[in-house]
Amino acid sequence: MESQKFSNIELVIQRFVQGQASVEDEKLLYSWIKEDPGNRKRLFQEKDIWESAKLGTKQMNDLELDQWLSLQERTISRKLRFSGIADFLKVAAIIVISLGLGWFGRYLYAQQSLIYKTVEMKTVEATKGQLKEVFLADGTHVWINSDSELSFPSRFDASNRRVELTGEAYFEVKANEEKPFYVKTKSHTVKVVGTRFNVCEYPESHIIETTLEEGKVKIITGNIVHDLLPGEQSSFNTETSKVRIGEADLEIFTTWKEGRYEFRNEPLSKIFQIVERWWDVRIDYPEKLKNERISGVLRRYKPLEQHFELIEQLLPIDYEIDSDEITITEQ
């Protein structure tokens, strides 16, 4: 069964390394990578080979052809004047050496081009109503939540790996102690070696939450550095610059990537913000309901009406859905 599932993996790999992979391709690759850790290494080795191969330009190919034709003409004219096996071997040696130098020169050219190749910055945006997944050049897997944006280079430099985030994302970082991974938000930086963690910083919120599921990360804010251990969460208040570190319920803060958000005794204002992002709607509700707290589960693939029916059972409210506008009134 598994062999049938990955029967076309070679074509999927080809599309991925050429930058033409679809969302379905990336999901299949993720499953393939999780089945065997060696598959990840193979995938990104092939991507590196493809990137290097693209450096052989038409100008370089034409130059090699011209050199070969010129050498061939000189060789033929010299062969007419030479006699005996010794002279023929000399000519053959000249051809081999010249070709060897030509390919060696091309290799050096490719390596030099690889070093100085312009790094392209890419941005992936998950608009309201979307959840997106992306693989970075080093094999890091990122889930991007609705109304969020991730910027990253087409390849990382020799010393570190840096990305920039607005909104919320979950990271599964490929370990590399010599090349740390940095997530830069507007207000602070998360430094990683290899781990699984979630970062949430939406512009309308004054709280930045970093939740660690596995590994170890450092939260860097100005000159202040805080270490997080698995199962912990840091909450940084951008207004007071205070940091609070405590235990986190991972089911609440990391399962959104699966289309499920659990909330326990959360204010209605926060829940409505999530609903607005996930379903791309606007909710109008009385100010006095802002701090009402409820518990429950949001499921992204369930009809929106079901969630408001649940809220209606917990709080004395009425609701009306008109296209992408939802109006909440008190009973």
C-alpha cells in the first residue's frame, strides 16, 4: 500500500526541486520524509544538485564548444605533419589535458557562481481563511496560520538561518548546531538549533506567545535572553516589556495547524479574532461582551453556524450571519 502511495515520488521530487510543486506534492513529500529520515537528506541533496546544474549558462556551453572546435582543427592539422605512434600519443595527451582543464574551469566557475549567486527573498502569505505549509531550503517545515506572512531567503548563508514572521506559524526545524535558526518578529527574536515550536504575534495583540513542544529555544528581546524548555510558553507584553514563562497546554497552542483550536476559559474577544481570521469574516458585537469567557473547540472545516450555535448556548446572545458579516446582539 505504501509503495503505491509513493509510486510517483520521483516526479514529485522533480517538480519540487524545480520550484513547481503543488500543495498536494508538498504534503506527499512530507509523508515520504516522515517515513524514512534518509529521504529528507536525499530530497535536499537533489535540490542542491539542481541548483548547481542551473549555473551552466549557454554562454559557458558555447565557449566550451568553440574551444573544442578550435582544438580539433589545430590537432588535425598537426596530425598531418606527425608520423608514428609517439606523435599520435602526444596529440591525444593534448586533447585529454585540454578537455580536463576545460571541465575543471567550468567546475570552478560553477562553484564561484554558487558562492556569489544572488539570494532571492521569498514571502509566503496565508490570507484570512487560509492555512499554508512550506518547506525551506534547509528542510525546515513551516505551517503558516491565517492572516500571517513568512519571509525567507531562497538559500541560507554559511553562518545562520534567518526568517521573518508576522502573525502565527509552527516550525519543525532541521537540527544544525553550527548553523542556528532565527525567527524574527516585530518585537523579538527566537533562536533555535533544532526543535518544534509555535510563535504567535499578531499586530492587534500586545502579547507575543512562543510555545515550545520539543527541543530548546532562546527568546531574545533587546539584551534580555530567556530559555524555554519543552512544554513551556513565554508571553511577552509589548506594552510593558515584561516576560512571563510558564507551562503550556500544547493541545491548545499547536493543534491549530490541523484545523482545530481548543479554548479554555478564553475571552470572547480572542475567540472572535480567530473566527475572523479562519473564516475571513467580520464580527460586530457589543463591547460589554469582550471579556466574557467560555471554553470549547473551533473546527475550521465545520460550518460557521455550528460554532455560533454553541456560543449561543453558553452566553445570552443572538447572532445573524449575512455573507461575510456577523452581527452579535444581547438577548
